[in-house]
Amino acid sequence: MAKMQDDIGQVAWTTDALRAAYPEFQAVYKDRPLASNDGGMKAPHAFLTWFIMKTCQPSLIVESGVWRGQGTWLIEQACPEAELVCLDIDFSPLVYKASNAEYIQSDFDTVDFSDRDLSAAICFFDDHQNALTRLQQMLWKGFRTAIFEDNYPTGKGDCYSLKQAFAGVGQAPPTEQTASRPSLLKRLKGTNLVEAQAAHVPPNLAHRHTLMSRIKTYYEGPPLLRLETTRWGDPWDDRTYPTKPALFTEDEADEQTKAEAAFFTWLCFVEIDGVQAHRLKSPANTHMQIMCLNAPEPGAASGRHQTGEVQMTCRSATPKWRTIARWC
């Protein structure tokens, strides 16, 4: 039997506030540029994303994984004054392009944010990459807050999610059958993300222990409506898919909500706690492999260094180690 990961910390909203805001979202959502956003967000996650962004009002939003642009449009509706940076390795599927956003064709890992104010920034990840790795990259760059749109449960999805990391179940490499977007694996070919996404994560509790000690806030949003089956067609029961109570009953939900209610993958909001991060331009001679606590001090030998549950790999014959971040 699967066990639901309890929320960690407190968020700035309540379930009642979510319910009260839904009519406003519906009025916004009816004007969306793409009536059918196949392969992208549908109403359950669109609502949670819109609501969290509107509540937090970040000054900078980094959207990693743009797809056809519906998420970008939604973010604009929630935070019209925010600086918006849109990242993707391939913009060819793009339909909606924001006039006030900066588009960068690159992976999040390789983009330099050292000249930006990240004190009130949110990263929005819908790029189907290892979520634990994304948290590590956020730490490296100095970000503290993120939304992970795809937070897959045990045995599902095409990338390692925080939900799976908390459960200690690992993640199998994606296939053409398990990839949520049919063209996703094809789009990754020829990039370093193929190996990153395809890497097998064995079952382990080390990732759970690290997250439990480093996360200030972890919040899984509720579904709009609880159906009999999941998006994968199997029974949506608490034995296999423990889930928060739905915001609405079937009698309360309109036809649009019912039509898209199955497109739910436990979107989560995360804040990292106690980080004093040195925001560096990515050095060519180091590679952060797993979350860093204290990197070896200057003068340490090259090679692999173990720090508790944490490893770093140096790719230089003459490494220049320095402290990247220290957890308080």
C-alpha cells in the first residue's frame, strides 16, 4: 500500500481559498489560447499553477519546459508584472509566444542567472527531468522556490519525481510508451538530457532523508475532482494513489472540470530551507552530481569526494574546489 507524503511546513493559503478562487480561474481559463493543450497542462494543474503564482506574486518566474506556450500565457494572467524567462531545448512546438518574456533555447542547468535578483523568484518545472537534480541545480544557482508540474506517483511517469523520492521507490527509465508527451524522447535526442532522463534511479531512502532534512515547505495540491480511474486508466484509490480530498464533488463540478479532471499528477510546491548559496557562473572544471552540503576545501585531492550522503565529482586534473552552499 502506498503512503501519502504529508505536507511539510505551511503555505500561504487554505483549501477554502482554493475553492473560493476557482470561479475566477474559470473566467480566465475560458480565454486560453489553446482549447486543447494535448501533452501540456489541463485544468487541474493549470488552476493550481495560476493560484499559487497569483498568491505568491514572484518578481521573477523561470519556466523550464514551455511546450506549446499555454503555461506561459497562464503565468502572465496570474503575474502580469513579473519578469518571465522561458526555457526549452526546442521551441518548434510553440503556438503562443509572450511579447514580454525572454526566450532562451537551452536547458535550465546551463543558463546563467548570476546577474538577476532571485530573492522573490519561482522556478516552474514542466520539463520532465529528474526533480531531485533540478533542486540541486536550483541550489547551485541560488533559487529557493519551485513548482513541479509533473510529480508522478510510484511506478508512473517518465522522470524521477519528488513524490517518488519521498517514497523511496526510485524510477525506471522512460520508454515511448511511458513518456507523457509522444515526441518528448525524440526532442531530447542529440542533447545531454537523454542520458539524464533515461538514468535508472534504484529504490533508496537516502533521497527521502535528504529531502526531509532540507525542505522547508512541500505541498501537494489537491485534485479538482476525484474520478474512479486515473489518467492511466487504473482505479484511483487511496491504496495505490493516496490523494488529498478533491476540491469539488461531481455534483459541484461543471462539464469542463469533469472533462479534464483526470489530468492530475500531484503537482507540488517546494521551498528549500536554510541555504546560504554562492551564486556562481557555472565553472567548466566542476560538475555537481548530487546535492552539496559542504564541498571539499581548497587543496583537496581530485576525484570523488563523499560528504555524508553527498557526492561530488571533479572533472579537472587541477580542481578548484570551493564551498558552494552550506546548510544551516
